[in-house]
Amino acid sequence: MSNDHSRRSAAIRRGTLGTAIAVLASLVALGAASSALAAPKGIFKVFTNCPTTEPGVQLCSYSEVTSGEFAIGSTKVPINKPIILQGGAIPTGINLNEFFLVPPSNGTEALSKTELNVPGGLLDLVNCEEIKGNGLWEIIERGSCKLIFENGTTGVTAVTESAGSTTNPPILDLSDLIFESGTALTLPVKVHLKNPLLGSSCYIGSETHPIQLHLTTGATSPPGPNKSIKGTAGKASVEEEVVEGKELEVNVQTGASLVDNAFSVPKAEGCGEFFSFIIDPILDAKLGLESAAGKNTAIQTGNLRIASAEYVKDSEK
């Protein structure tokens, strides 16, 4: 009798536990579905990483650079892969159309780490014969350089990374962008040169000494030897979508080209890691670093999308 009672109690407990698990699974699934439903939809999907819940964020921005170049002296790296710049925008308080750009709140990079091939690769950047002299130290340096860098691993990529900080944030001026006058985008960056033999810390520029770009859709005024070049705001359009009877908009600039050829570039740091005292000067000599303003050029052409943060949140419904 007691055995039957024990079996029935165990069965009831198993049934109760099974029901609880089923209910919990349903709640988890409902939470996941709710989370999925909360993502921006339709024409606002590109703003998925916009930090709309961050205090002060009024706009969401998403730009895709599809072509252009980054030139330091005579070394030009063509932009032939998409580079994404995205995040939120907070008014600077200086004028109605100027905004601090803030990164996504979910850990996504504000500036995508797109690897672009450096023409000529390592052999074009590092020439060990540039270590001159016949003294013992020069011979050791030259031999060490050849041992490390002349072994066939020659491909080098350049990654433009954000060097923005709380004291030097990226700034977007929509008025200058649209009217092709002044600085449309202030963008502090650093360039990560990547190759197994260069190590993981080979950079041109840093948060402390960034490459400070002042990109314009208008005409530049560089010192010589560079000549003035001109960007363009591209073609403006508005995309619309109705959500629960409310008309929502995304402002689009297609074919916008932002340019700057009046910026300077600091010296390389950390290249070759332990052997950086050998390799940094070689790279500096090859690239002419530090490179004064008037010897470098940045051209970024692509498309820009801007939307109200409130519209982005409304699209989640």
C-alpha cells in the first residue's frame, strides 16, 4: 500500500516538475520572441546597433564607405571593401545640426575593422638594406631584420580604427554635409598594419596622437604640395514607412564623397614588437613619417542614412 502511495507521489512530482519546465520553456521562448520583435524593422533595420536607450541620443546614423583611398605620402591604400561607421548622435549644443557620434551600446565597433590590402605588402614597406653602416651594431640589426622579415610572409593589410575618446569624439555636422561647406565629419583614427611578422601592435596613430581627419563634402584648402580637391553631398532622398498609422522617415545621402588632404600623420609604433626599435624607423623612412599636412589624402565615398532615434524605436513595434 505504501509502495503504491510512494509511486503515485513520485509520479505527481514528476508531472509537476514537467509542467514547471514546460511553463519555464514557454516563458523563455516568449522572452526570446519579444526580444526578436523589439529589433528595428523594415527600412530601420540598419539601425539595429543604434544605442537608442542611451541618454541624449537623438539620431541614429549608419554610413557605408564603398570606395575611395587612404594615402600616406606616396603609399595609397584603395578602399575596395565596405567600411561601416555606425552609432548614435547626441547634440553638441553648439548648433542644431552638430552632433557627437557615440558608439553602439552592444559592443559592436563604431568603425568596422575592415582589412584593406596594402599594395606591395611587407617587402615594399620593410627594406632591410635601408639599415646602413658597417659597424657591428648595424650588421646585427640588418641581419636580424632579414631573418625576421624576409621569409615569405609578405602580405600586409591596413585597418582604419577609431581613435576617438571622451575628450576627442567624432563629430558630425549635417549642415556642412548637405551644403558642401566646412567640416562635415571630424574623425580621429589610427591605422593598424597587420602581418604576422609585424606583430599585433603595429599602429600609425593612437588615441593620444590620432590621425585627425576633417572630412568635407566641399573643397579642401591644404598646404602644398597637395592641391585642393572637392567632395560632394551626393543625392538626397527620403525613405518612408508607416507603423501603426505613424509615418516614419529615414534621410538618405547616396553617393556622398567626403575628402580631406590637409591632415598630418604621426610616426609608426610597436611594429615588429620586440624589434620595433629596428622596424619602426624603417617604416617611418619608407612612408615619410611623421608626414606633414599637405602630403596625405583621405577620400571616402558611399551612402549615409540618418533617422530619429524615436522613429527607430517606433519601428520596433
